[in-house]
Amino acid sequence: MHAKARSTTESTKFKAGDHVLFRDPSLFWAGKPDHTFVCRVEYVWLSGGYDLVCLNTRRKVSQADPDYMRLLPAVDAMRDIDTAPLHADGAANDMTAAALAWLTQQHATANGRPELPAPRD
């Protein structure tokens, strides 16, 4: 009888809706391409496995092992917005298109005249 090998990292508990980086162990250990991709956690099993959906291809992964998953925190995705030098020449050149779109939307809503609901008769 073989004991399950211990993970080199502490397993994280993921929640439905979390974004994770998943490495398919069968593809990875076989040396095949496209073994690592970004997924959203769809379902959490009591057994400790996770059902995932690949964001790019919509491929479903059933009972994914958490040892092959890493959380993708929102703070990392939003770091370019949070640290952008907004008052420097060329600041926009260092930002991603998504960051610029978000800031443009925020500017339009924050600097517009507040709209009041129409009066009732």
C-alpha cells in the first residue's frame, strides 16, 4: 500500500467563482503542450476536488486536484491600475488596455452630472 505523497505546498481551499491557474498533471507529466491554463472554479466537492471551466476554451475539468491549482488573486490582476502613475507624462503608455478602459469608464461616471429619477405624477 502506498501512502499519498505530501504536497510541497500547503493546499489552498478554493471557492466557487475563484479564478485559478490549473496545470493538468496528465498532460504536464507526459510532456504535452497546453497543460496549464486559467480556469474558474465551478463546483467544490466535499472530497476535496474541484470542477473547473477553462476561461479560454470553455473546457470542463472534473475533480481537479488542488495540488495542481494556484489562486489568481484580484490584487495581481489589478496591480497595474493600483500602481499607475496617473500624473506623469506617458503614464498611459505603461497601462494595459483593460486598465485604460476601466479608468475611462470610472472617469465618465464620476465626473458626470448626477441623474435624478423622473418625478412621479
